[in-house]
Amino acid sequence: MATTKGKDGVVKVGASPSQVAEVKEWSLDQSVDLAEDTVQGDEWKSFGATFKEWGGSMTTLWDFSDTNGQEACDVGTELDVELYPSGEDASDKYYSGSVIVESISIGVPKDDYVERVITFKGNGALTEATVSA
């Protein structure tokens, strides 16, 4: 069975995608709204899928010199994102779409590196594709 190592993940942002520096981890969440379509006479509730949505976050070690990556992710900014779970080798899967940066949290522990957690919400469709050679 093939498995994927998280250490190879990559995040890119922008119209001419730039790799975000110092990414520790990222996540992608997809969901769908459900509308109840149960009617009188039914014994069990039933539902239908309506609108899909997606979003995610990335945790970085803060690098303010990463002007085309981390620093391009300002709250309220709409930008393109590409998420590569296993790197950019040919035939690897990745996800892309337009997002709006929803929030940024900065953590400053006394005994560790400063981290920034950048949370984003998909603005339209999420595309799943394969890296071409």
C-alpha cells in the first residue's frame, strides 16, 4: 500500500504561485450543506446534499522576509492557493482554488519559534489535479 509522508507537503500562493516558506503543517477541509427532505409518512429522516465548501489552514514559522508567501496572506486578501500533500513529483495529486484569508494567529512562546497560523476559506470550486511531468 502506498502512503504519503507529510514532510514532503508544499503550499503555494498567488497568481504566479510562490512556495510559502517555513510551513510546519497544513490542512484542507471539505464539507457539504445538507437539507432535510423528510415528508409526512416517512419513518426515517432523509437529506439531500446542497452547497459544497472548503477551507483550511497552515501553520508556519514566521518569516517576514517571505514577501510572496507568508506576507502575501493578509487578512481579507483573496488569492490563489495550491496544496501539495506529497510534493511536486510527477503524478502526485494536488488541490487548488481561490481563497480568502479569514484569520491569522501569531503565537510567541518563550521557549520556541514564533508561529503564524493562517486560516483561509475557499471562494468557489476546489480543483483536484495531478502534477504533470
